[in-house]
Amino acid sequence: MVATIVLVASGAIQNLNGYTSVTTLEGVGQTIAQGPIAAMEAIKDLGTNGGGFLNANAAAPFENPTGLTNSLEIFLCLVLPFGLAVTFGKWVGNVKQGFALFGAMAIILVGARPSRPSRSRRATRP
């Protein structure tokens, strides 16, 4: 619920309206989707349940309007996996193992970088 409130306060749509048909300034008809987008987005991100409400996987401005909401949604996607590392430690009866696993996951997360294309030497002209 907290994530939904933050999403709504940041500009994500949360209502029970259906589709709205409008005419743009160019005179073309457009259909705007509405609905409980913020609530569904919070549930989707926390449980990592796949596609978004608008079929854009949180890339639509109605689902993810600001940088704050983007950071919140990334955090929500990581809560359960990191929490399960500590839960593993409790299951095996040694919480230190869980925190060690948590630390290893954090190091991998921080150390992971997107792959860059290799720099090749440019051909020199004779």
C-alpha cells in the first residue's frame, strides 16, 4: 500500500475509469487507457509478476512517471530475493550464512555493469 501511495503521489494513474476516447489537437482520435495502474504496478514489482498494466513493463509514463518511481520499482523488485537470503540463514539455523549470502548478492549487484562493446582500432588512412 505504501508503494501504491508513493506511485500515486508521483503521478501514476489510480482510478476505476475505463478507456477515455479523446480528439487530439491534430484532429485524430486517441484512446487513453485508465484503471488501477498504481496498485497493479506495486503488486507486479513486489512479486515480479511479469508484464505491466499497459503492456510496456513499467516503461509507460502512466506506470512509471518519475525517476523516484523508477528507483522505487527497482527496490521493490529486489526486496524478495534479498529477503530470501536472510530467510535461508534462518532455515538452516545460522543467520550468519544468510547474511553472507546477502552480502555476496549485494557485491554481485553492485559489481555488475552493462557490457560495453569492445573498442576496436579504427583503420588509419595511408
